[in-house]
Amino acid sequence: AKDDPRTRDHILTAMRNEVDRMTGLVRDLVSLARMDAAEDLQLQRVDLTRVVEDVYEQTKAMAPQRQVSLRRCDGAWVDVDVDRIRQVLLNLADNAIKYTPPEADINFAVQSYDSTVQVSVADTGPGIPPRDLPKIFDRFYRTEHSRTREKGGAGLGLAIAKRIVEAHKGSISAASPPSGGTVFAVRLPAAR
Ligand code: ATP
Ligand code: MG
């Protein structure tokens, strides 16, 4: 049966998917290894709202049928490695798309305080069980729910996000209120 063209197509597709998965995994591991080596950040003074706007547009493009919103604020100046911070926010957006049903909303918000700028990525999905919350930033950790859902991630996205944010002297946290949904907050020192 392995000579049957349909079987062959099937095997080829499975192999291609596996190659894609491995490619993603290797890319993520390289990314983590570089952060381990504390590779220098390419700091640039930017209004974080600009970066969040990019990610907001990209999220709408990735999930056109979703309800996605953005709350901007003025003068959210930070000194950051723009590509890395974009990578952090894109993983949060990617997670919000992957781990919530299509009818769930995704809301971005930028807020500026005295000494910090905060970006939140909130969704109205199923939330994360309280016992999983402390572990989701660990390498390779995935909740039971998503492991069984076969979404193909390696469980590295949030570990990388945490490394990147901490390299900027910032912090990242997750909360899932009993009322539902998940909110990720990234706090970065405001530029002065
Ligand atoms: P990768 O990012 O490497 O592709 P991943 O998405 O599984 O894989 P993380 O981004 O680190 O890994 O997320 C870890 C786990 O946290 C996910 O597998 C999922 O179980 C849970 N999770 C993350 N974001 C959400 C969310 N918005 N709603 C529900 N569960 C989430
Ligand atoms: Mg992820």
C-alpha cells in the first residue's frame, strides 16, 4: 500500500508538517539560547503604542473573523529592542488565537504610568486553570487542554517572552479571573 499515490501524499504531508514543527522548535531553542547568552539588546526609543498597533494589525490579518480591539494611549515611551518586544506580543496574540474559540474576543491595551508602560493582551476564552497559571512560563509547559488539542506548539513561547521582558528589566504576568478569559500583562520601564 505504500506505493499507492494517496498513501504517499498522506505520508508526504505528515512529513512536511513534522519538518515545519521541528523548524519552529529549532528556531525557538536558538532564540532561548541567545537569551541565555544575554546577547545584547538593540535598544531604541519608541512609543510602544506603535509596536502594539503593528501586532494588532497582524492579529486581525491572522484571524480575520475575530473581534479584535486596541486601546491606545499617548506617550508610551520605552527603550526596547523592537523586534524582540514584537516577538513577545506576537506570541501572546498567537496564543490568544490558538487557545480560544473563534467567538472569543482579543483586546490589546497600552497604558502609561509614572515609571512603567503596560501592554495587556486579554481574551474572553476559557481561561487557564489556577493550578496551571504558575507553570505556563516554564519551558515546554503546556496545559493538558492544549496538549490534547494538537496545536503543535512546543510550549516555549511564554518562556522566551519572559526572558525577553526580564532582559528589559520588565515583568510579565498572567491572570484568569473566575469570570473567564485570560489577561497577559507586560510591564516595561518607561523611558526618561
Ligand atoms: P509555542 O508558543 O512554543 O508555539 P505554546 O503556545 O504551547 O507553544 P506557550 O506560548 O509558552 O507555549 O504557552 C504555554 C501554554 O499556556 C499553552 O500551551 C496553553 O496551554 C496555555 N495558554 C497560553 N495562552 C493561553 C490563553 N490565552 N488561553 C488559554 N491558555 C493559554
Ligand atoms: Mg505560544
